[in-house]
Amino acid sequence: MPRIPSRTILDAHRQDHLLPLLLQECRSLDLAKSELGWMRNRAVSQAQSNPLRIETTKPKLHQGWRSTLRSMCRARSRGQPLQYILGDQPFGDLDILCRKEVLIPRPETETFTFHAANLISRNVVNASQSLINPHAISVRVIDLCTGTGCISLLLHALVAPHVQHLSIVGIDISTTAIKLARRNLKYNIRQGKLLDRAMADITFRKGNVLCGVPVDASNEEQALGDTPESTLRTACHLDVIISNPPYISEKSYGNGTTARSVRMYEPRIALVPPVLGDALKIPLHRQEDIFYYHILSFSFKRKVRLVMLECGDHSQGERVAALCRALAAQYLQVDDLCISIWPANDGTLNKSAHDVSEPCMVIVQRLGLGNTTTCGQPTSDSK
Amino acid sequence: MFNAPWICARCFVRSAARFGSNPRPFLQRRGLKTDSAGISQALLARARSLTNEHSTLSAHLAEVFDAKLAKRVGELAPIASTLKEWEHANSSISELLSLLNDPETDAELRSLAVEDLESSKVALPAIADNLKKALIPRHPFADLPCLLEIRPGAGGDEAGLFAFEVLRMYIAFCSRRGFRYSLIKQDVADGPAQDRLSEAVLEVDADGAYDILRTESGVHRVQRVPATEAKGRTHTSAVSVMILPSFPDSGSGLDSSLNFEDPNSDYYVDPQEVRTEKMRAGGAGGQHVNKTESAIRLTHIPTGTVVSMQDSRSQHANRKKAWQVLRARIAEARREAREQEMVNLRRGAMGGVARMGRGDKIRTYNYGQNRCTDHRSGLTIHNLDSVLDGGEGLETVMESVRTWLVEREIEALAAEESVQDKEGLRAQPR
């Protein structure tokens, strides 16, 4: 990491004495100023909304916004993520609450979720053309490794206006994450950013995507199959799996690719896949792809129509696509499968140079059943 | 001045010149062929043809309903009704005149007729005025909410300081009028204080706000001793204000000409022509890092318009707002280009009257003399605070500019009509 020139630090100090603290984490003056603005706004609004400010005798609540701001800046200078300090992060039009031990939603995930919502909506339109009753479509989504629940909630906000029967199940191994996801659901409904039906449509459950067959498989089976009345009512299902699993390898976690602040403050369990005893039985090139193996085999067992997986970079995306092809051969489902990587990396975009190291999304679409989606559609759309 | 014991020669000449000529009434009269009722024949002819259109269209509408036609009829209805009123008044006057000229009329009737004639003659100019106003075509963005863009011009720090005060003035104005507003963008210049703007965009979210604030577009000049001045000299600096249309979200049922997602619309911006840049360093992304950098820069390649937005923590929100501003700027530029074309067409008739664009100085705020002068309407208010508080003073100034705008529009209309008349005459002999 390049050293910050003392000239810049002096400049920063002249503008605000708190800016040099923020520079340690932000590394650029513009960003430090923006962050200071956001924190100042939050500190002022907290001080105003605190009714105990005058009456109480406790010294902690007696603080004005200036001291709140100062302590925020100190925390930030130690590398604590801004989202943990402020307690939330905007995600699409939603506000997602954040807390320690749960991964903070990333802007890339936001972009991917928008694309996923488009894909789902288009599939629904395609399916409804081949049906007599367009309202008879139900969309069932499983969001594996949901964390704060951001993907589930944003998908609901985007897809629900077009689909009458929508059910989304978010699954995570961490109890803290599940609690936070439920809190986020209630919070966003209260803020009017989600429809009221989201409360019934979205559920969050604890489950282990890896290995823990008895608990999580039954849970997922339930999630996909336990709505008998809706099965009777609806003629066509659209099953979707979306996931942003831990994908950082042990090596890039340790060698500086992963930022210090992330290593220090965000949960390792949400970033690095664990090493399991039976890992040797699974034919994998890289340990960090283990989640994709489990999710994809599950999708082949259930014949899920649409699978969308976030990957760390394009080489990992390629590996996951290859893994998917291998598994398809194993399950004898090669014919009607369409695998693509989004955003496509064929040099047509003007910034493809450093695109390779950025995250991407692997999309697996199962054709057939009157679905006329062509294979080229998702990639041609992204250009 | 004349109470002073002596006057320097230059001042005397200047003040004498001011008393000697008063250019404004002269300007207003130019190009208007007025008859007795204060309305030119050209305008009258236009009103008649539009009324004819109105009657045929409404007859057609009685048979088949068409949303487009209905809208047009709604636009023409006030012209038709005012013209009817005007003709009614005129015919009653001529009737009364004939009654007066008739030698057989008895004395009692004659006195009644004289009374009626006087009241009709008083009412006529008002009706003519209304007719003129009805003839002015509605501004294409008149019904829209608007974006108010403030940028300091010449004058360095002082311009930034005054830009902040202008922003405060409009915020106060909006809250006085009960308009919902939000500050989309506020960029502060480098410096220890937070009160030096380098750019601000205020969204005024009320239908018709564009029409109300349209009078504010232009360069605002300030003359005062700045806070940053050590030697007490008066400085002159400038702040430019731009009023841009804010397009509502698609699907709100607006007509297609303002729907920006329709490729046939005048104000459509092709996403292919816009380059989006996320200002972030290369390297690993996603779970590896936790970046708070959310700045977005949009560049419209054909026109070179650049909008950058970094105020919100969400990239998504920044992109949305940047698109809103970009769309507004391009739409305003296109409308202005069209208007310029019209002006070029008219120039022959108008005698090269300059258009008041956004590049022109429109208003001066003079702190030393505690006055605010608008250079278009010529109105001076000697209570600067009431203007800068966004209160009565500002309302008065804006109202005066609005009447000025109406006058200009009528002038332009008359000129256009007379040009068409001339061309018609030229075409006929062939």
C-alpha cells in the first residue's frame, strides 16, 4: 500500500482535524471527505433523536454530536468498516442493517441481484406466454448463504410487482445472521420499502449448505416442496437458486489480496470455505470452490430451472462453469443446459483490462418445458 | 444628487441622459401594429384560425374520442372563449356606436348608450390582454418539477460563498411556498469552512415548479465587501443558476413527448451513448474488499456532458440521480437549441432583439446599497433581506419578470405573424 504523502495529510488537517484519521483507511482525500460528511450527518441526527439527552445523568448519553463523531472517526481509523459504525448500508432502494459477525453487502452483489431480478422477470414473461392463465406462475427462490438477507429482500422488492406467487427462503449457517436477516425484513417493511406481503413470502432458516445432510437437506426439501396447496393451485413453477457463498481461498485471504479491514472485522466463516474431512472424496481442483460443488449438485438433484452464483473473479467463474459441465454429464442432464458468465469478458467492454479480477456471476439455465429462452440471451443482454 | 453643492461633469451628463431617454416603452411598442383595441391584426388572425381549428376539432371529438385531440382541444379552449368574449365586446361597442350615430334615438336611450359604451370600452383592454396571454404557446416543460443548479462563476471564494447564500435563498423560497425539495448534490470547495459551494443541485418536487422558477435562470451578480476581503474593497462576483426540467419516472401516465424512455421522444437519451465510470481502483473486488467509494460519473459522448455524483453512500442511488441530472441537462440543451432556431427565423422581423439566455446577467444584489435589481424587468427592490430570505421581495421580483416574459412572448408572436403575413403576400402574386 503506497504511503500517503505528508502534503496530503497537512491539506486534510487544514480542512478538518478529523480528516487525517479517516485518511488512514480511505487513502484518498475525496473519499475521506465524503465519509466524514456521512458520519457527521449520522452523528447529528442521532444527537437530535436522542430524547434522553437533557434529562439523563449518564455521561455516555450526555455526549453531543461532536464527541460521537470523534469516536466514530477513531473507530474508522482503526479499520472498522463504515457500515458497522453507522449500522446500515443502502442496497438498491433498501436499507440493510449491518452488525458484527455478519458480512456487509457488497456493491457487486447489488448489481448481480438487479441482473438476477431481470432474468427471473423475463423467464416469468416467457412462461406466461405459453400458458393460458398468466397468474398461475409461482416463483420459488432459495438464497443460500444469505447473511444479512440482502439478496432475498432486494429480489422481493424487484420481482414481487410482476409475480403473484413468490416465495423466497434464505438459508445461513449463522444464528446471528438469521436473526439479523429477520430484523432487516421487519425493518424494511416498517420503512415502507418492501410490500407487506414480504412478511409472508420471505422466510429465513438456519441450515448448513455443506455436508450437514439431515438438517439442511430436509429444510431445503421442505422449502421446495412443502406448499401442497400452492402446487395444486398453480400450474407452473419457476425454481431459482441464488447464492453468494464464501469464495476466498486460504491463500488470497492471507497474502494481502483481502483487505486488512475485512480480515480484522468481518466474519471469516462468511469469506473462506472450511476444510472438511471428506474433501478428498470430492473431485475438486481448488478447495475454495467447495460451496459451488454442493450447490450445483443440489440443483441437479432438484432440476432447478435457474441457478445464479457469485464468484470471486473470472478464473473462478470459469472453474465453476467447468464444474457445472462435469456434474451435468454425471447427472445425464447435458442437453437442455445453458451456462454463461456475466458480465461477459470478451473485450467488447471498454474496461475489460481489470475486469478479470472483479467478481462475476455464473448463470445456469435449464431449458425445456415450453420455455423458449435461447441460450445467447443472457450474455447478449449484458453488452 | 442635485442637492449637492457641486456635480462633476460626467455624472451630470449621465443623469441627464437617464432623464432624457426612456428606452423601455419604445422597445415594447416596436413591431406591433395595433388597432383601437390594443391587439394587432396579425394576432387576431392567428386567434381566429386557432378558434376555427378548435370548433372543427371539437365537432370531430363529439363523434369519436381521441386522447390526443382532446388534449389539443383543451389547449385551444381558452383561446376560443376569450376570442368570443372579445368579439362580443367589440360587436356591442359597434352596436352602441351605431345607436348613438342614429339621429332617431331618443335622449334617454342615448344617455344609457353612452354609459354602456364607456363601461365596454374600459373592459376591452383587459379582454385583449387575456387574449394575448391565451395565445402564448405553453412552455413544453411548464408542468414539470424542476432541478435547480447553482454554480459559482467569476469571483473565486466570494462566488462560492454567495452561491451558498443563493442556495439558502431558494431553499427558503421552497419551504415558504410549501414545495417539497431535496438537495441532490452539494459539492463544497476545498477550505476550512463548509459554506463555499462548488456545485449544488436542488430538486424541487412540485408539478409546475419549472414554470414558477423559470424566471431565475441566468447569471446572478453580487456586489459587496466579502468576508474574505481584508482591505474593505467592494467586489463583484457572479453565480450562475440554471433551471432544468426534472422528468417523472416512466409509467406515470404522462404523454409520450415527455416520456424519456420512448426512443421517439425528443428528450430520449440513448444509454449506448453514455459512458458510465465507477471511480474505483483496480484489483480484487467483492468479498475481498469493503469499499465505501460510491462515486459515479456519466459522460454523454455526443455532447460531452459530464455528470458526477458522490453524495449518497449507495452507488445505485448515485447512478439514478446522475441520470436524472444528465437527462435534464440534455433536454434543456435541446429545447434551447430549438428556441435558438426559432429566434434565428424571427430575427428579420424582430430587428435583432437579443434573446435572454442563461449566459446573460439577469439580476444584481448590491449589499452596500441594500438593493436588488432585476435587469430584465428593470425592477429595483430596496430591501435586500426580503429577497435573500426567499420572501415577499423575491416573489415580487419573480412576478415582475414573469410579466416581462409574457410581454416578450407576445412581441415575438406578433413578429412571427407579421413575417408570415409578408411571406403570404409575397407568395400570392406568383
